[in-house]
Amino acid sequence: MARAKEFEEDVVLLKAMKLFWEQGYEKTSINDLVERMGIHRRSLYDTFGDKHMLYLRAFDRYKTLTNNRLGALIPNSTPKQAIDFIFEYTIQGTSADNPVGCMMVNMAVELASSDPEARAKVSESFAYWEQMLAEVISKGQKNGDFTSKRSAEELAESLHNNLLGLRVLTRSLTNKDKLYRIADMAKVVLYQ
């Protein structure tokens, strides 16, 4: 007879997500995961498969959390407020108990060049962010908040590139004043 799980799957998945986000894929061992998740090694394998499968599931959980947070706030904002919020979110992070930086950027840098599944997830996430930015920018162009000299897609690509750079800088604990100056310069393209 199969034993009942003695843990809440989403709770331990969030713990794994934070550990991978904090340490990266390569540096995180199975022992680290078992300890942080508070489950037995056998339970980890039975529930999540191997380390790679757990990492991909943890990334999906990260992506869902991030997209839900942005998706809840952006539709109720003006385009300018939405762009400001996205940059603020990038600089300040989601909460004090989360690691700094961005798990998506970590995956892109660490695995995307050698892991087809990671590359596909990163590409999908990057496309989502650019599409979301393009929609906000397009709305801002229609109401006159943003320039129409360039397409919303071109502006979204530029902003997304800057946001990725900011995510890397937040990981290196760059001075917040500097991050805000960089964000302000990045947003200038929306008005010229």
C-alpha cells in the first residue's frame, strides 16, 4: 500500500524554487534540496523526478508567481504607472524574504546555452515579457503618453533589455540610487 504524502507539494516546491533562485542550478545539490524542502530524498524523487525536473517545475512556479503579480496590477494602472511599477518591481524585488535578482535571468545565464528545455522556457518567458511591455506601450501610445516614433514592439525590446540588465545588477547588490538612475534613463525612450 502506498504511503500518503507527509508534505504539502506546493509548499516544498516553493522552498526548492527559492533555493534554486538563491544558489542557481549547478550549486544546488540534492542534499541541499532535501534539507531545505524538509522531505526525504525518496519523496523528492517520487514527487518531482530528478533534480533537473524539479528545477524546471520550480521555474514554472516562479514564472506563475511573477506573472500573476504583474497581471494583477498592470491592468488597473495607466501605461506610465505600469511601466514605473515594472521597473520598481525589478529593482525592489517581490518581497524581503525572497532572494535578490531574477530566477529567469539566472536560468538564461546558467543553463539556456546548453539545455534545450531551459532555453525554451527562457525564450517563452522573454517573449511573454516583451509582449506584455508592448501591450502597455501601445496603450500609452494611443492615449498620447508615449512616443509613436517607434513601434511598441521596438520600444518593448529596448525596455526588456534594460530590465534584464537591472535584474543582473540587483543580484550584484548595486546601489539602489544607481539602479533608479539607470531605470529613469531606460524609460526616456518612451518619450522621445
